Amino acid sequence: MIGVGKAKQYGNVLDKPLSRGRQEVSLSAFAFLFSELVQYNQTQVDNIAELERRLEDAGYAVGARVLELLCHRDKGNRRETRLLGILSFIHSTVWKVLFGKVADSLEKGTEHEDEYMISEKELLVNRFISVPKDMGAFNCGAFVAGIVRGVLDGAGFPAVVSAHFVPIEGQQRPRTTILIKFAEEVIKLLLQILKEFFVFVARKPRKSQYCP
Amino acid sequence: MATTACFTIVSKNDIPIYEAEVGSAVRQKQEQVHQHQFILHAALDLVQDIAWTTSAMFLKSVDRFNDLTVSHFFSLTNNSIHTRLMLLHDSRNEDGIKNFFQEVHELYIKTLLNPLYLLGSRITSSHFDTRVRALARKYL
């Protein structure tokens, strides 16, 4: 049998340990698999929006699982209840595990309260993909957007996530930005938590002026 | 050793995806089984309230009913709509319960790493079932 290594053969997947294992996966294998995924979806749909949605759904499943796994492995079962906490978790830990490095930057949107952006000079998934002119603004980063959405949804912060190309002067290839727009209830919850915090701080006991 | 215990994994929208009566008592009358499920579901509301306030995963005792207590363990990091492990028991063995939850949580993660497993669907693998019961006998 080709490739029988020293790895122990487990009877059932449930017996296999959840430990790290080998960190690296062949890039060309992944690129091949991803290109097949995109091509397969291309044959099934008629328009670009549908294709992006399918890639996003595929990413969503990955995101939900990655969240569970990482929470168990790296964070010792502590959950994230803060929005900034979960965002920085995605930005560093998730990116590091999936792509081998942390994301380039995490920014808060200036126009709207509920928008955040993670940008990357070159997304790993887009490295071997060229988009023909007639597909317009299609971005395979929709897969990564799906992963982020999966992680956020799993953590209890529903959001709409999308991937966009942002052209930068001085570079040939545009930068990719993942735009995260949180649902209303998340922002309300965030404001609520902030308000409670301020009320708690303000309620510190002060020496009354009327005490004799 | 505990005489009665009912363990459930509840997913989105409070749909149970796995249930097991793991008590070592032999006579489990049908009404008792239904009652256990009812108690567990009633405790879900309380869990929802506490959920956002703590970042721990294991909640020792959420609710009491007669002499049975409900313990809770959050799975997918965060609360309201996601998977939770719940145990109804009458033992006082806190550490054992915590270890039990952690082991089952690991099993659950392995189950959901399967890309063909639809998140939130019932867990029907008999191997999973055997493992959970073995763990229950060991820790409870």
C-alpha cells in the first residue's frame, strides 16, 4: 500500500486524538482542490451572485468547525463574549491556523457603527486564480468571507460578511478586504454591555455630603 | 454512584440532537424519562439568561427540581442559538461531571469535524453512543 507511514491506524474516527498533528498541508493540493470546488460550482449556477453565495456557504461550514476546534485546542475552553475579542481572535488565531500568518490589518469602519474590515494583501485562496473580465467584480475570497461568517455565527454574533477588492496605488494587484457588517442585535448588545459597564463604574460609593 | 441521569445535546433552536439515559438504575419508568426531558428543556431559559454574562464553559448547577440538578456545558463558543450539553443528575460529584462534559465535548467536536455531517442534525452513530455510555459509567 502506498504511503503507509508510522501513523497509528485508528478503528474509528472518534478514537483519533484531537491534537495538532502535522501543521502543514500541501499548497498545491489545496489550490487544486479549491479550483475544482470553484469549477464545480460554476457549472451549477447561472450568475455570479449565486456562485459567490455557494462559495460562502462552503466557507461557513469550515468556519463553524474551525471555531469549535480552535476554542478547544488553543483557548482551553474559554468562550469569547466580547465583539472585539472575537474579532481579534479571527484576525490572529484563525488566520494563523488557516493561512499560516496573521491577517494584515483589522480596522473599524468610519461611516457605520457596525462595520469592521479585515484586509490582506493577497488572500491565499486567490493566489492561483485569475478572474476573466466578463465576470466583473467576482472574488473567490467569498470563501474566506464564508469562513469568517461561520466563526462569527458560531460565536453568537450574526453578521453579513463579504469580500471586496480594493485597489491600492503602487501595487499591481488590488488588496482584498473582508467587510463584516454586524446585525442589529449585536450592536444593541454591545451598547447594552457598554452602558452597564458605565453604570457600574458610576455607582461607586461616594462619601455623602450630609453625613454628620 | 448516581441512580438517575439524563444527558442531552441540544442544538440550534432547542432541538435535541442526542439523548441518553445514563443512570445506573435499572427501572426507568416511561414517565420518568419524559419528565427528565421536560426538566431539561425548562432549564434552557435560565441558561439563556446567564449565558452572556460569563465566559466560562461549564455551569455547575443551573436549576433544581425535587432532588435533581441540571448542569450545563456550552459548546460552540457562545450561547443563545448554539449547541449545549445538558445533564440532569442527582449526584454531587462536581469534578466527575466536569470531566464527563469535557470528554463528551471532545467526542462531539470529532463528530462535527466530519464535513458530511450537517450541523444541527441528529447524531446517530452507534459508536458515539457506546462511547458516551462508557464515559458515563466511568465518570458518573
